[in-house]
Amino acid sequence: MNGVETAFVRSLERVGGFGGKADRLNEYHFAVGTPGWVRHDFARYQRVTEAGVAEAAGRWLAGKPAVWLSVVPRGRPDLAATSGAEEDRP
């Protein structure tokens, strides 16, 4: 948790360049419409507990052999993997 918080704050300390404050705030502006959302996102990280992580892992990961992530162009959900089954693999 300390590492996550430190990285989060450090990304806001650098003014320019890739990963600097302007870059980070622009990510929030693009994703949610306001750079000020950074406060809410940071608070979300601070609310994480060990029990919460264990509960989420048990709900979403336990008993599953793999986690599938499908990244597709906006507006093309038809390209997404549907189940992680063999027929969905490239």
C-alpha cells in the first residue's frame, strides 16, 4: 500500500514529461471529464483493506485457472473474448 500511494503522489510531483502531473491530470480529464477526479481516485486507494482484497480475490479469482483481459477498440464489443474458452483464443 505504501508503494502504491508513493507512486501515486510522485506521479503528481513531476510537472512535465511522460507520467508527470500534467499527463496524470489529463488522464483523469479524458477518462471522467475532470482532472479533479484525482482526489477521489486517491481516496479509493486509501480505503483498500487487506480483508477487502482477500474478499475480491475470493469472489473473482478463486477456482478459476486464469484471468482473461480483452482490450478492443471503442464501439467494437464484438471483438471481445467472451469466456476465455479455447474457441476465444487467437
